[in-house]
Amino acid sequence: MKLPKPTNILLIGSGGRECAFAWKIAQSENLGKLFIAPGNAGTAAYGTNVDIDPNDFAMVKHFVLTNFINIVVVGPEEQLVKGIRDFFLSSDDARHVPVLGPSKAAAQLEGSKSFSKAFMEKYGVPTAKYLEVTAQNIEQGKSFLGTLKPPYVLKADGLAAGKGVLIIDSIDEAKSELEDMITSKRFGEASAKVVIEEYLSGIECSVFVATDGKSYKVLPEAKDYKRIGEGDTGLNTGGMGAISPVPFADELFMNRVKRRIIEPTIKGIKAEGLDYCGFIFIGLMNCGGNPMVIEYNVRMGDPETEVVLPRITSDIIDLFDGIVNKTLRSKELTISPKYAATVVCVAGGYPGDYEKGKVITGIENVTGSTVFHAGTKKGAKGEILSNGGRVLAVTSLSTSVKAAAARSFKAIKEINYEGMYYRRDIGKDLL
Ligand code: AMP
Ligand code: GLY
């Protein structure tokens, strides 16, 4: 390892993903101190939460320098798109501290749909046909819609907190939404530009790749459950559960993903001179055995991380070292053949309005599963309070999808808070 041993880590973020990272990092014998900014009530069990705003890069740097941090691991996309890696690299006194995550320019793969579509087109990565539309070519956009079959997919170009994608059945409605997104900035500046896409039908799968910009390693893939309701009904959420491995992502399919998607993506990153040391999350659609990319994300998924990391049996800090020091090729990544299921418990009302501050009880009675905290915080008396829409992610490992999911459902029976809701069908479609 080039990272000093023991390694002091600052982990950025406060969700279930970061709780899973903290849990995995804490198992490493290479760990010195772990800090999480800002963290949640769950991450506090694996390290020290620090109350700093992760968007205040000067504050983050001050903390890093005064606490002898050796690596900054960034969970969410927000700070990456805002350029936290560039900030450190351009700072004389903090340049030596590697930031795990892509540069601002490379983070455009998630931060701008039009950038990522042009990248995919240029490097031959299979994706849906598309057109980029701004105030200058709305009429062209409407004609393009006329060449597609319903439903119609409209995407705000910029980050819109996962809400910027509309899927519309009627062409007239699609045309008026297109106009509305651009001219009335329905999603603010994010929708001053819109990407219209051909609709892909199939089953979605999330593929995760670690890269140092030169080589890559494929992490376990996962399937996410995005809708609030059972049977994939109702509003979109951040994710209600996940399963890994994905039964249809067999060797043939994953070889296609590697050859047709991952390799051209890495080649493109190199050819464009993008500084990419981090994770790539490829959201793809299995269209009759042919993988097509829906989107790139420049980070790990949430709740997918809560099933991906529990299946990784090798040391995570050693993997981080390979990523930031560009020695990934020589690193060992071992993966458990077990199935992992995570079931997300959300606040009543989510993804609409919901209340925070509900007392959560019973987590300590859970055995045989891991409870990752998402939106939680400690109350004045040390009690655990809900503090977000997605509250907990309960992960279990077993020999089948069914057994892993059943174990999480059983664990959840121990847990209680007012308004608790979860989907009882996570994994059911894969049986
Ligand atoms: P995105 O923010 O790009 O992940 O889109 C959100 C969700 O919209 C995806 O997870 C898909 O379920 C759906 N979606 C996006 N693009 C398409 C497409 N071209 N065809 C079908 N579904 C799509
Ligand atoms: N689970 C989807 C995401 O993290 O964007």
C-alpha cells in the first residue's frame, strides 16, 4: 500500500451508502481513524461523525489537515460535480491528500446528461437514441418526438435530485412538457437543456466499476427497486431495496457489459484525458440480453452499496489505495457467492411530505442482519430519531434471493417507529 498504514479516512456523506462504507472500512485492519462528515446515527458506531458541511471545501480541507487524514472518500455525487477533487489538487498544502472520486470535468458523466450521451455516442457505448434540446431548437425537439414511439422520455440535463426524468405516454403532453421544462425551467437551470430519449424496455440492472483511470475492476452488480409501491407501482424514490447478485446478469450478459460498455467507457475516459479515480455506476437496461446504458453515475448507488459491499470479502482500504494511487490492476478483489438483500424502511408519506424526529426502537434486537442507517440522528438522550425519507436499510446475506430477503423482513419485525413503511416484495420478481 502506498497509503500510510494505518490509514486515516474522512468519508463524506450521510446516507445508507455511507453507513455501509463506514461499516466496511471499520473492518479493515489497515484503518487508523475514521471520520464521517456529517454521517448519521449509524455511522457513529464505526467512526467519529464531524459536523461540517461537505460543500464547504475550505472547511473540509482544514479538517483533513488538522486531523492528519490520508484519504478523502466521497459518497455522494454533489461534491464531485462541484469539484472537490480539483479543489484538493489545486491546493498547495492539501494536494498530497488523495480524494477518491472523479474530477469536476469527469463528474459531468453524471452532472450533464448531454455530456454523457455525447460521450457514449463518441465511444460506441450502446444507449438510447437522443436529441439535445435548448430554447434554440424546441421545434426540432418536437419533430424528433414525432419520430419516436411512445412512451416519451424527457430528461433535465443537470442534476435534479433524481427527479429530472419524465416518462410520458401522450405525444401532445410530451411536447408541452418539453416546452415547459425549457421555458419555465421546471427543474430550474437543470432543465434549461433537455435530453429527449428513445424509450428502452427491459429489466434494469446496476453495474459498479472501480477505476483508477487506467484499469478497472467490476464490483458485484445489483438490482434496485425504485418505486414506492409493491409491484413497482407509484412514485419514484431514491430506492426501496436492492438485491445482489442479479440472476439474469449471468456470465454471458456480464461479458457483454464488459466488452460493449465498460471497456469503451474506460477507453473514452483515457482518450478524453478525464481524471477519474473512483467508482462508476452504470445504470443499464437488459434489452433482450443486450445491455444498453441508461445513465452513468460517478459514485456508488444507494441502496445498492448496502448489498454490494457486504459481498466484497477483500480489504476495502487496499482497494481505495489501488484506485487513488493508480495500482488497481495489482489489487485483489474477492466476492462472496452469497446473495444479499437490503430492504429500505422509509418515513410514512415518503417520497411526498413526511415527518422527521420519530423515535426508532428495536434495532438492538436484530440478529443475523445488518441495519445500515440512512436518515437517522441521535436525540438528546441518546435515542435514535428518524431524520429523512429513507430511514434504515436492513441487509442480509444468504444462499438465495428468497432466503436473504426473508431474513431482512424478519429483522424488520423487530424495528419500530411511527409511520414506518417498507416494500414487502423486494426480490420477489427475481424468484
Ligand atoms: P435516470 O435519472 O437517467 O436514472 O432515469 C430515472 C429512471 O427513468 C431510470 O432508472 C429508468 O427507470 C427510467 N429511464 C430513464 N431513461 C430511460 C429510457 N431511455 N428508457 C426507459 N426508461 C428510462
Ligand atoms: N439507487 C439509485 C441511485 O443511487 O442513484
